[in-house]
Amino acid sequence: MTRIPLAALAAAVCLALAACNTAAPDPVASSSPSATPSSAAPSPSPSTKGPEPTITLAFAGDVHFTGKTASLLDNPATAVGPFAKQLSAADIAVVNLETAITTRGTPEPKEFHFRAPPKAYNALKAAGIDVASLGNNHALDYGRVGLADSLDAARAAGMPVIGAGRNEAEAYAPWVTTVKGVRIAILAMSQIHTLAESWAPSATRSGVAMSHDRARAVQAVRDAKAQADVVVVFMHWGVEGSNCPKAEMTSLAKALAGAGATMIIGTHAHVPLAGGYIGATYVHYGLGNFVWYTGGSDRPSSDTLVLNVTLTGSRITSTSVLPGIVTSSGQPAPATGSRLASVKSRLAGAARCSGLAASPS
């Protein structure tokens, strides 16, 4: 990860419709006893710990390299486009890789099938992306042979993946890392019903982590919370083309928040939704497409976001979104001029139906 200060960027992109939500950090202090206590020693005087670390996380939406975006892999170093600067600047950056990484397998009985070569992982790494979600409705497009190839290619490329695995335990397991002394766990799941039963993992079968088993989904978050100070749940959910969450999403979000999720970040709908709070948990229901073959026009499916979340220690202290568009090449880029106005207008509509609070409680 390249370390590039984000302060100037975040200040520039906090929009009125998705303004930075900022909570004042609580002071942290402790008392330490005298190094050589004795009955004559004075009462211990308090000493203040050093400041809590500032940690930045960046999230973007759906990525694949198929159709016209396949040619972007001719130069993996630039495949993700100009948003790579923002992703590289974060301490941790996460996207949804919505494709099988394979040249083998048999297409599953579904409408759309996406696959890409292993250098897709090289493109993600070049863009500063640290972990990719396979917890989606395309990871098994070419069956379990294709999923095995996706997992093997990720390991060979040194790219952590979440949300799918060789068995149930691996699929629901979080990626856990320590940043500036703060332990962070990131896990992924899908709420998409298409082929969900046959794609679900078992103790002896590979698959995608599914949230339809509510108890299993909640337990995955609790298990992650037992390992980490911060728990991120990367969810694949929603109705394609709708920028409003459905009841199944809001109900699950409340359950995951209650289980200890620090934040819940969504993808799948191919249009951006809105962000806000359920209690102290930050929820962003959907980030839209990111690297996608249908870009180019001024329509909702070309809207995209990069979400930035700032932690002070383990607490969320600010969030901001950088609006963008998916260009005719399929690459995302910051939105400007009339296109920015269009994106902002649609985001305002999404905010009105999110049902989320503007600040934590």
C-alpha cells in the first residue's frame, strides 16, 4: 500500500448529501503506579496515553474484466484507472471481484457468466487494493472447478480473498490484519438467492458464504469480533437497478450490527445506494459498479463511488464519498460538471429511502 495523505482529498469530497459524519474522539487516559512504591510514596499521578492512531479504509464496488473491460488487462498497472490513487492512499482498500478467475469449468445454469485471467489479481494489486470479495453471485459462474482456479490464482498472486472458500469454515472466515496496532477483520457474504442453495459451502464442499442462514451469518460476525477490534462485513445484496434497500437487507443489517459489526458495506445493485448509521454501526448499502462493461452514458448504472472511512483507534470518526462515473472504456473516473450534478441528484434520492441515521447513536 502506498501511503498518500487523504486529508485534503476527504475535505474536498464531503458532499452535502453524503457529508462527512464526524464524531469527536473520546480522550483515553490511565493511571500508572510509581515504579518504586513505598508507604511513604505520594499517590500515583495519572499519565496520558499517546494519541490513538488514524486509520483509513477505502471501498469500491463491482469489478470484472470481461467484454470491453477485458482489454484493460493488457496493461494491468493502469486497469483500474485514476481512482487507483485514492485506493492506494488508504491503509486498507477493498473491492468486490465479481467474476471467476479461470479458463476452465462449465457455465452454471444462469443468465450472465463472467470470467477473467489470473492477471486480474495483478490489476487489483497495482491499484492498491488489499483484499477482494468473492462473496457474490458470479464467483461460481464456471462451477466449483472455476472457483478452485479463482482461489488458487489468488494465492499465487498474493491477493487475499474473502467470502468464498474450499469449505464452509474458509468461506465464512475473515481476513484479519493489524494496522497501527488496531486489529481489523474483514469478511464477506452474499444475500443473492439465485443458485444460493447449490452454491453454499459445507464442511466438505466449496462455495460462497451465504447470509440466508441468519444464525450462521451472525455467528461469523461474532467470531470475527472475537479476533479483532474492528469488524467490516462486505455484503453482496439488493435489487439490481434500485437505489433503495429492501426489507431483507435492512433486517440483516440490524442483526449484523447487533452481532458486533463496526461497518457493513454493500455491492450488487449496479447503482449506488446511501450510507448512514444503525446505532454505532456504519452501513453503506451499495457502491455501484466500479470497473464494468456497461459504462459511458449518463445513467444510474454508470454512477460509482469510492467510500472513505476514517478510524481513530477502533472508532469511526468520519466517512466521505467520492462520486464518479464508469467511463466508456469501463474504467471509473471522478465525476465532474453536469455528470457530477447527475450523480449527486441520484445519490440524494438514495439517501431519502435509506432509513439510516446521519450520525451514530
